[in-house]
Amino acid sequence: MRHRIAVIVAMTALSAACAIAEGSEISPRAASSAPSPWFLGLAVSPESFGGDLGLSDCERMSLALVLDPLPWKVAVPSLAAGVSVPLFPWIPRESLFEARLDLRLLTLRPAFIESLYDGPSEYAPSLTASLYLPIAGGDAFGSLGIRPFEFRTGDALYSFFSIAAVVSRGSDPEAAYNFRGFSVELFEFTHFFM
């Protein structure tokens, strides 16, 4: 049941992202605007894992340092490294180190976003890949996902309703990596300070 819900949410989010991209108009300011001077930030997000990963069902809080060094408009890589800690319930032994690569597919300036935010704002959906290492020891696992609702406004980046498929070897170290579950992130807020 959880897998069906995750697939439905992912397909709905992807459809909405495509509709936004198709109906967007790039504003005249977009061509003449200077690239963002911000490249180093701090990201915070609540997340949760489901499936057969050997993790407790709990709400987690993730805190990461984000490096966004290239001011491109298409295929923009972004790196992040941080820690995911189970908060509800508090289980510090299940904390995870996360290394993440995001690939922002494109950057658009839809007219409706410009009217909501007083300043340059961009719609920038991305693909994401993460590697998780349990801090207390154990088997590493990875995830591949999508951030369909990602927006950049000045020195901040906002992402909503991200979902990822989680792959792991399970308890057998000789096994191949297989789909073992999913990850859901309600939002991520990144504030760039450099």
C-alpha cells in the first residue's frame, strides 16, 4: 500500500512539474539577470523512510551543508553532505551520514512565480542521488529520486514533496542492490550564506 501511495504521489508531482514547465514564460529579466552570487548554504528538511531497510518507523530531521558552485541554467550539479537524525522517536543510534548529488534539470522563470515573490525567482526541478552510511555501523544504502517542486529565490532554495526510491543489498553482502523502500521529504529549505 505504501509503495502505491509513493508512486501516485511521484507521478502527480511529475505531472504538475511538467505542466508548470510547459506553461511557463521566461520573463525578459531572465536573459539579462546576473547569475546568483550564492554558492554555499545550509539545508534543513524533515524526511522519512519506508520499506525493508532495517530502520525504525520514525520522523527524521536532516541537516546538510550544500555546495552549489556553478551558475548555469541547465544541468546544474549541486553537492550536499550532512546528517539525518531520528527525532520522533529519538533514536540517535540510527543516525545516518548522507552524501548527495542533485542535478537541477533546467531553470525557468514562470510569470506566476515572479508575481508571488518580489524579486528574481526561478523554478528549478532536479533529480537527486544519495548515499547513506549508518553512523553506528551497518550496511550503506542509496536512493534515486526527484525534486519536482524546487524554487530558488535570491539566497534561498525551497523544495517540496520530494520522493526517492531506496536501493540496498539487504542483509546479504553478496547480493545485488535492489529496490528496498522509499524516502519522502515534505520540504527542504536551503539558505545560502556565502
